Amino acid sequence: MLPAPLALLVTFGVAYGWMKLNEAAAQRGWLTPQVSRKIIHTGTGPLYVLTWLLYPDDRAVRLYAMLVPLALTVRVAAVGLGLWRDPATVQAMSRSGQRHELLRGPLLYGLVFVALTVAYGRTSPPAVAALMMLCGGDGLADLVGRRWGRAKLPWNRQKSWAGSAAFWLGGWALTALVAAVYTAAGVWPGPWSGYLAPAAAVALAAAAVESLPWREVDNLVVPLVALAVAHLVPWP
């Protein structure tokens, strides 16, 4: 563990570096904007949550760590509003290259991380599970669905069985990964295997909700439903 201010600097460096790396890759044409956006979406959250282990206690996580998604969210909002010109961010995080798109999904993504960090900290498996559904579930569903999603869902022809299956697997896998690290570090009680079934149940509920025809608000609805369901299932 590190002193809280130093842990904050490391957390910011990891999160900001990850975002800029993918933005640079998109700007140079190494990644398409769609792929870059989903890599940022999927990877930023787990990296951020794992840096919580650097803080001396849960209070420091809530007071210091939340400043990182807050700062990045303010940056996204400023770019989306046109107050800060950053073409690389727009290209990497928008669907069609329009800056105002950052004020929808990307902004909600950041606000959810700020809210759950402040409200729960690192001691809450339900909160971490909700964040991992937002990251691994939602991010992987779009990539897999676009590539292999030929069989569409009967209640939403814009989404596929492959995408929903990928959502379930991605959300469950990231939750299991964080649980493995947290139990090994002694932050969460063991055994690690006790987290697999509740994570699977939360992922199933979140995948079902994500499959509905939401427009632009799934980054808010999915983690809120996942959080509610996670409070209903037994964790170790």
C-alpha cells in the first residue's frame, strides 16, 4: 500500500495512460474508432478498480480514488461541450466522430464510476460487480455482436444472442478476476470460488437488461440493475 496522495497519482497515471494509448492508436489508424472505444470502455474500469489496493484504507479509496474518474469525466464533458478541443478523444470515444456523443455514454460511464466509488469503496462486492458488468459485459457484447451476431434477439433486432452471451461471459470473467485479486490481497473474505456463482447470477440479469432496446442510457441502467441484483444474492 502507498500513501493516499501517491496512490492517487499512480491511479491517475494508469487510467489516463490507458486512455491516451488507445486514443493514439485510433488516431494513427491502428484501431478503428469502434474498437478503440470499446477497449477503453472494457479496460479502464478493471485497471482503476485494481489500483484501489494501493490505498491505505477504504476511506482513502472513496476520498482520493474517486478524483480520477471525476477528473476524466470532467475532461470528457469539456470535450463534448466544445470547451476543450481534443480530436483524438473524439475519434476514440465517439461512434461517428461527433463530439456531442461524448455527453451520452462516455459521460454516464464516468459518472457511474464516481458515484459507486464514493458510495461503496472497495469493500463491496456488489458495487464492484456492477462496475465490471458495465466494463466487461457491455464492452465485449458490442464487439462480439458486430462480428458474429447473425442470430438476432426476437425482442430487439439490433442485438444478438452472441452479443448477449459475450456480455454474460465478459461481466462474469472480470468480476471473477477482481475477486481473485481482492481475496488474495485479503481485502475480501475467501474463498474465491464463493464469488463465482453470485457473479454469474448478476451477469445473467445484467445481460438480460442490456438486451432490451435502450438507447444511450445503457451505461446507467445496466450497472444500476446489476447493483440491485447483486444486493439480493449471497456473497462470501
